[in-house]
Amino acid sequence: MYSHCANDSHRVQTCLLNLHSKLRGYFNSTLIMRSTIDAIQKVLSTAKAAISGKRYHKGTKKYCVIVTLDVKNAFNSARWNHILSALEKMGVPLEGKFLCAVHVLAGTPPLVLLVDERSRLYEHSREDAWSDATSEERAKTLEKWQTQWSTTTKGRWTHRLIPSIAAWIERRHGEVNYHLTQLLSGHGCFRSYLCRTKNDTSSSCPTCQPAVEDVEHFIFHCPRFTVEREELYRLANGPLETETFVGFMLENERNWEATASFASSVMARLRSEERARRR
Ligand SMILES: [Zn+2]
């Protein structure tokens, strides 16, 4: 019998990612006036999504946990680098293998970089040109984030798809949903991933063995998904590959939606095949 923890943890991670990108909107000038109630509703709908669906076996999904950190008057009374070192001393995980890709997918810089930016802005706080400083410091944060993303060993599949953070976060269309997250992060029902997380006993593709069923094989090569893939290639006027996949999505909304629908249909099939193997 396999453990299902990995799948449940995906669901929570994806919900957090969705919340992350929704909250990102609050920092855009056009959305800055949205009410607190609206924010609460988003948290509630995220919680609802986190507990939706059924477990395979006994047990309920009535509850999920949302943890927030509220430091009273933190923005004007505490130094962010002090907050960060306090969090680190308490052993609060600020970064992780999966989180590295999640930050890029959600378009939200890692907490460490945001804290650093906050500290720099604190130094500017007595100056007049606050808005200039804000955009200048945000540009520096993006530069540091890009350097970190280009040199880290984490999230390399996502990095192959999205080498430039700016190109990704400055897009004008497209939400990253549950199935797209699996495709773009490489964390999904692919046998190589399931095997690595001890949720399957073999990483071989059931059709192409001994070829390994990893996310790249799944998207670009496996004959099980030729029909869905051809539909995508038809829109792209030719075959896509890892390095051109996200560029195609970013070109226009139609391409993005077609990729999202490709992700939903192939991931749903993969999931049902995985369920059948477990029986
Ligand atoms: Zn295959």
C-alpha cells in the first residue's frame, strides 16, 4: 500500500501558490484598495479548495491549517533583518527545494529577499523620493532573485522552462492553476517523482519502459498523450520543446489557455492511471 501524503501535500502547496499569486494583486496599484473582507474571502476559498475532494481511504478532509505571522506594528517598529534572524533562530523554514520554484511560479520574491528590500527601504524612509526608492529597490530585489535563481541547484526543471523571472512575472495574462503547477514544477503524479517520494515502486513509463516517466517524457515524448500534444503543436505551428514551452504560453492568452487545458486533460488521465495501479 502506498502513502497518499505526497498528493495531499501537493494540493495544499498548490492552494498556497494560488493564494500567493492572488495576494500578489494587492500590491498592484489598481488593486490596492480592495477591502480586507475580500482578502478574508480569498483565504476562506483557499481553505475550501484545500479540503475539497475525497481521500482514497478512510479519513476526512474537514480541516486544513493556515498559519499567519502577525507582528504588531512590524512595518514601522521592527527591523526586518532582526525579524528574519529571529525566525531563523526559531527554526521557521523560510526556503525549501519546492519553495524555490513556487516563488518563481507565484511571482513572489523569497521572504529573505523581501526582508532585505524592507531593510534597504528603511534606510530611505527619511528621504523624500520614497516612490523612486521603492521601485529602485524592487528592481534590485529582482536582480538578486534572478542571480539566485540562475545559480541555485533547486527547482531546475522549472528553471529550464522559466530561465527569466522578469519575462514570467511581467506577463499580462494567465493564472497558474493546480494542473499547470504540476507540469511546471515537475511535482506531480509522474512515476519518477512518485518513486522518489516512495509513493511508487518503479519510475518506468508503463508504455515506453524502460524509459523513465518523468515530467519531460510525459509532456514531450510519451505516445499515450500524442493526441493532446498534437493539438498544442498545431497552435504553435510546430513541435515545442522544454526551452520553448513557456515562451509559447507567454505569447498570448489563447496559447496559455490551450496549455492549461492540455495540462488538465493529461494530468487527469495520469492521475486516473495512477489510481488504477494502486488498486
Ligand atoms: Zn511513455
